[in-house]
Amino acid sequence: MQQPAAGTPIRIVLDAMGGDYAPRETVKGAVEALGQHDVEITLVGDQAAVEAELARNDPEGLPIKVVPSTGKIGDDEHPIHALRQKRDASIVVATKLLKSGQADALVTVGSTGAAMASAVMVLGLMEGLDRPCIGGPFLGLAPRTVLVDIGSNVDCRPSLLVSFGALGAVFAKYFLGIENPRVGLLSVGAEEAKGNRQVQESFPLFQQSHLNFVGNVEGMDFFTDRADVIVCDGFVGNILIKFTEGLGSALAPYLHKQLSQLLPPQDVIKIISELWQTTNLPRTMGGPLFGVNGAVILGHGSSKADGICGAIGTAVQYVRLGLMDSMRAELESVHRQRELKV
Amino acid sequence: MQQPAAGTPIRIVLDAMGGDYAPRETVKGAVEALGQHDVEITLVGDQAAVEAELARNDPEGLPIKVVPSTGKIGDDEHPIHALRQKRDASIVVATKLLKSGQADALVTVGSTGAAMASAVMVLGLMEGLDRPCIGGPFLGLAPRTVLVDIGSNVDCRPSLLVSFGALGAVFAKYFLGIENPRVGLLSVGAEEAKGNRQVQESFPLFQQSHLNFVGNVEGMDFFTDRADVIVCDGFVGNILIKFTEGLGSALAPYLHKQLSQLLPPQDVIKIISELWQTTNLPRTMGGPLFGVNGAVILGHGSSKADGICGAIGTAVQYVRLGLMDSMRAELESVHRQRELKV
């Protein structure tokens, strides 16, 4: 991918139909992003609906346009089947615009499964990888700890976990500015012998890799600064991220009850909404899909305009930093090293 | 096991050497428990050390005695190897006292692995089970949701998960008073097809069982009241419980900073310590080891006197409710049903 020259706006294609509040909030978030970032935006979606929303947001003179699509793929559909049947769905049309070079990055808060499948089919995977993954900081209380995979890749082979670690390390290095990121393998004990079969088989592969591997880490180590990148299977990652969201949502009414007798309402609301954000980081900034040949940023399905705007900001940073090239190079060196050992 | 008659004190044997603050806090907690529960306590440990601690707690006339042991097994030792070498370690002597009928329940906050191994070797497993497990509520925000297994049983066969579900259901029914507890299987989506291979293979076994199976549940469902018992592999359970502890510990300084400008120090401390408890339920009450032929209550290694006292309270309740007999009966019906189907 050619990196856009500094000073050139980043061209974002947004799946305007994706997410629980589309197209109202997606369009609103796009217009907000135009005020905050140096971007040009293409909205992909049902033309009449998207243009009607756009008209509400005073788009006169803004670098934003609409490309029509037909239908959308929901969370409840099987991604691969749906992609075959709905060839003009918003996520497909949007991914093709990215593939054709008419955009620098794709942003969607629609079905994660559909976005991943569409990216794999249209853009293809980076050399040596057999599945893409999702990673990033997921906790405001540990904003510099990257968890990968949170993209529901279950039953991962050990070598795939090493690739996930490599992609997470690139993200930590360039996106978070962490020199030589420490990579840990999530397990039930720090010792090498601790863990399930997957972890035990992965441990030596991580040791042999060129990653800065710090060994097994445990559930509390998201908060102990033992690792910058924590690698797990997407089964565990998905459970952790949803658990954290649920906990944040449960803490809010709990603290409201505790605090509302002691503090004025506006203070209570401020504290609780800040706390909620700390347990819902991905909702406010989105996260890149790692391992596909294109910059794809995924956001939470329940994102509103600020979440869309945040995800567009993440996309801008991702493209400007040239993260895709770094990830490709990193994967190549992982695989070269593996082949040398075989 | 003969259930002690109502009005008869419950005889507790306490591993006085187990945990980070033994024997000072274990002995102190035991004496506290004597004031709160109708119990007789046998302290097992280094005689001189335990008696010295006992003397500090004014034990005159209390139903508490010391049985000597030699050495202890630490968290860093391999449980099985250590048990073979340290045949007179406190946990072994304590388990044998339970086995011989000289106590109704064993309480320990020492190495979980050593306690599990000692229980399996000395007491034996219930019919049809090949590993014991640990379960219980683990979150103050969801005090009636039982998670099982949190005992680090990794790579569990599907049929073992069904047994864990059955044991968790008995606990929910008798200990928490939940009639016909709803059992959910922890996964990455609610649909039957979602999950890793283990979950997908377990799903039909749960459906065929006599459990009140409500299907797959997700990470947020600890807070949504979709299930009373949530079943997972001990790999996931261990990560979740340690993650929650870590989160609670990280929230404390975060909230301290947020609140200390707004509230007097004593209010801040009260709110934070209550919150900490909601993320550290097992530290204050311990939890039973399910599936062994004896009432064994495990507590957190960092328990202080109040945690020991809480775990003793849990032991009393466990014995009085006759939970072991109910669990044995429940496992039998799981296995009878399975054999009928084969």
C-alpha cells in the first residue's frame, strides 16, 4: 500500500449501514470526523436513507459523498453465506472500494464476522497467515496493554498465536510507541508448565521466535505491567472483553447507588461515565483488523456518532503510521525464522 | 457422610500453615470463628508456632486444639511430587483427620493444587468423576451466579463439563436456594454453533442431560441473569477470576483519585473497600471443592483472619445442608442417564 503523502487527506470509506444506530449515527459521526481529522469520506449505503441523514447534518461543501449499496449483513447472519447472497451489501461494496484503491482505509461498526469475511475474501490475507485477528487496548485502566485476539478465532494452532503476538507487537510499537514490546501468553500460572495444551505447545514457539517474549502471564497481569501485548485464543479474548463490558455496565448502577447519597448528581454522572469508558475503550476508538491486505478498522456495534468519529481517527493514525507495511514485514520475519528452524 | 445432628457443633479441621499469613492469621481467624459459629476447631501445623499464635488469642476454655504436622506445601511446588515427599505436611495431616471421621469439614487457604491433590488421594473422588472442581459465586455484583470450574482443570472433556454443571447446580440449589437452577455454557455467542470445539461438543451433552440447560451464554451474562450456573473449562475460569481480582485492585486507586477531591477520606475508603469486596468474593468466604468424598473448603491464599472465619462459616453451612450427599446423588443421576443413552 502506498502511504498517502503528509498533508494529503486520508480517504475513508465508511460502511454507513453497519451498527445498531445506522445510518443516523454513522452519518453523524462521519460529519463530526470531518471537523476533527484531515479526511475525505465516502459513505456506502442505501442511497435515499444515507442522503436523507446527510442532509440533516449540513454537509454543504464538505468532502463527503455517497456510494450506493443494497442491503446489509446483520450480526445474526452466517457471514460467509450472507456474503455469497448479498453481493451488493454495504460492507462488500465498501471493501471493494478499499481494494480498488479509491480509499485508504475502511471503517465499519457492522457485523464483525461479516467485516472479517469480506476483508479476507476481497483484500486477502497477509502472507503466511490463515486467519485475521483483532487486537488493541481494551481497558481504560490498562490503556497501554494490547490484547490479541479479540476477534473470536477459536481453536487456534500455536503458530497462529505466535503470528497474533507479532501483529500485536507491531501495533504496540508503532501505535502506542512502546519500544520492543514485551509479549506474554495468557495462562493460569506463570511457570512454563502451567496452562492448557494449546498454551503448553505455544510456549516454546514463542521462546524460539524473535519476539520479546516474557513467558506466561495471568488474568491479573492486565494490571501489573508485566507485558505490553497479551496473547490468547479468540475464545478467551471474546469472553474477557464481553465480561469487562458487562462488569462496567453493572458497576454503573452499583456506584450510582453508593455515590448518590454523598454527591450532587452531576458529579455522580461524571464519575460513572468516565468509569464506563474505562471498561469500554473499544467502543470509543475502534480497533484495526490485523493481517488483511488493507486498513480495516472495526468498531463496536453499539457505537454512536462519537464512536464512529473515534474509529475514523484510529483509521487515520493507522494509515499515517504505515502500520500495514510494518505488520507485513513483521509476519515475514516470523515466518522466515520458522522456516529456518524447520 | 453422617450429617451432624442439629445442635451439635460442627468439627472443623483447619490447615493452620496454609496461606500467605499463616499461622498468625489462620489461628486468629479460627478463634474469631469460634465466636461466630457453633464449631469445634482442630488446628494442624507446626506445634510450637501454632501454640504460640494461639496463646496470643486468649484461647482459655475455647473448643480449639492443635494437632502437630511437619512442613507445608507451597504454591510453587508441584502438588503430586510434594505430597509424596512431605507425607506429614499440614494439608496431608488435616485431610487424613477429615478422612478418619475426626472432623466434619476441612478448611484451607494454602496451595489450591496441593489441597485438591491431597483430597483426591486421601478422600477419593465421587463415583464417575475423574477430577474435582471448584465453583461458587465469584463476584459481589453477581452474588447469585455460580461459576464452575475455577479450579484450573484445563482441557476438560465435554462429559466432565456436564458433571461440573451438575455439581454447580446442586450448589446453587441448596447453598443459594435457587429452585431448578438455569445452567449455561460459557461461549462466544448465544447460538448453538458458536464456540470452540469443546463447547460445540459439550452443547448436545448438556441438552441431553437432565440439567435445566439454557444454552450458550457470553461474557456479559454474568450480569444479565440469564443463568444461575455458568460452566467453563478451568483455564477460562482461572483467567476470569484473576482478571476480576486484578481489575478490582486497579479500580481502587482509580476511584480513590476520582473521589478524594469530592468526598471526605472516610467515605472514600468505605466506598472503595466495599467495591473491592464485590470483586473479591472468594477471598471473604472461600468455596467448596466439588466432587471429593469429604467437605473441603478452599480459601484465597491471601486471606486474613476475616477470610479464614468466612471460609469456616461456609464450611459450617456446607455440612449442615448435607451438600455432599446431594452432589453425590446428582452425579449418579447424570451418569445413570448417560449410561441409558449409550
